[in-house]
Amino acid sequence: MAFVLGIEGTAWNLGAAVVDDDCVLVEKMDAYLPTSGGIHPRDAAQHHADVIIKLIREVLTFAGENDLKIDAVAFSQGPGLGPCLRTVATAARAISLGFDIPLVGVNHCVAHVEVGIWRTEASDPITLYVSGANSQVLAYQSGKYRILGETLDIGVGNAFDKFARSIGLAHPGGPRIEELASGAEGYIELPYTVKGMDFSFTGLTTAATEAHEKGANLSDLCHSFQETAFAMLVEVTERAVAHTGKDEVLLGGGVGANRRLQKMLEIMCDGRGIDFYVPENRFLGDNAAMIAHLGNLQLKAGDVTAIEESAVKPGFRPDDVQVTWK
Ligand code: AMP
Ligand code: MG
């Protein structure tokens, strides 16, 4: 059995973890929280550079004390913010060279899917992956994770965060909006944008911000924002199920922590007689265990990354990855 160290740092969350085939042995995370406004890529990268040595030292100390010999180091090669990705990749290369162990570059979106499959009973799901920067409906077909639908502009998490900022809430705003929505008494009509299998969130965000400026009730607005955004996501997910004939839906990404989104997907899946899976919260948002786990799957398949090929890929798409481990 292999022990794989994984490092995540595509955006605001930096983490390091060691996994084996069955469990997460250790994981340390340290999130960059902007004091005002959203995530500034350079500040986030500076944060990562400031804490990465400490995090990796903690994880490796744990490994040493427990006689775990690290067999490979995996890192998020993309997609993500360039300066953040480069900080993480540099650390991973140094560890690979220093300990003379294989380097494994992994796709962050595919890692979200694979960790969900690992931590739930799902085996071949339609995955709704909804995070800050990404929103995609994915399915494994003919050797690749195909993107069946995706956002045409911003990720749904960013839409929550932007709207939250516009009403004076701190980053990340998603959890606060969910709280406020629970006190709603009415629904306010907002733009619902599904085009084919894709969706878009900027129109919704702008309209919600304007409704707030005009004095709309805040709880009603948060509720309506959630209902509208999630209805778009569930519609496309359901269509992906119908097109592919798959009988499982898996939820992933930080927005997946939202109970209302979970409920809506559950209702849709119940209606179709298919299974719905959502992993524990710690495996929804960006985490290092998912990078280590996909690294482990790739390592077993001999799918490792030469240093010369380890350049970061800020626009790395899941369907650029040839799945070698299935
Ligand atoms: P990730 O990029 O996967 O780490 O997820 C972070 C995103 O998830 C941020 O945009 C958060 O605002 C969003 N988020 C976290 N919890 C919730 C929630 N309960 N409802 C909606 N969005 C959430
Ligand atoms: Mg993510």
C-alpha cells in the first residue's frame, strides 16, 4: 500500500495531507481570508508561500512519527490562480527531488469527483461540482470525465460571494446567505439562465444586487437567489442523468455544503428513483486529501509527472485528462 502526500492550493485554501488506499492519515489546512473584498491572487499566493513550509513540516512530522514512508507527492496542477498554483508546484517539485519520489500532477476538478466516489458509495455518478470558481456537470464516458454542462461566466460560489459582498457580508458569503434565506417569507423573481446544458450567474447576481438597492427584503432576496441558482443547476444535472442513463448523482465543491441544494438534488433523485450522494463537508470544499487520493490512483496506474512536464495549468480542464486509473 502506498502513502501519498498531496498539496492543494489552487485558490484561497492551502493544505497538505497524507492518504493511503483507505483513509486520510493526516491533513492540515490553512485558508487565506481577505480582510476586505474578494480573493486577490497575489495576496493568496503570498499567504501560501508564508505557511506552506509549516504545513508540510507538520504533515511530514506526523508521517515520520508513525513510520509512514511517503511514496509520492501529488499537487494540484490546475485549474486555479496562476500565482497560487506556482507556489504549490514549486514546493511539490522540491519534495519530489529532495526525497527522490515520483511527482504526480493532478486536475483539481477531477480530484473533487474522485474524492466523492472514494468517500461515498457512488461508483459511476453524474457529478455536480459547484465551487467558488467552477460549476460543472461531469460524467465519465469513454476514458475521460466529460463536461456535460458548465457555467458560461462565473462559478456559483463566486456569485454567492459577489452578491454577499454587495450586501455588506464578509467573504465567503455562501454560508451567511444560506442562514439569511431560512427566514424568508416570499419569493422574488430573478433571472433564470439555462442555455442548452450550460448556465450563467452574472445576470442573477446583478439583478439581486439591484433589488437589494431598491430595498427588497434581505431574507426573501437571499432565499430567491438560492432557489433560482440551484434550480438552474438541478435542471441541468437532471438532464445529464436523462441523457446518459446513469443512476447516481454526486455532489461536490464548497457550495455543496448548502442544505437547500442537497435537498433539491435529493428530491430530483427520489423522483427518478436514482441514488444521491454527498460526502462529508470536509471533502466538499477544496481539500488536500482529494489531491493525495487522486495522486494515489494515478501513481498506481503509473501516471506520474516528469519535472519537465510539471508546469502549472491555470486553465486545466477535466476533459483534458486521459483517465488512466479506471
Ligand atoms: P471551494 O471553492 O470549493 O472551496 O468552495 C468555496 C465556495 O463555496 C465559496 O464561494 C463559498 O461562498 C461557497 N459556500 C460554502 N458554503 C456554502 C453554503 N452553505 N451555501 C452556498 N455557498 C457556500
Ligand atoms: Mg474546488
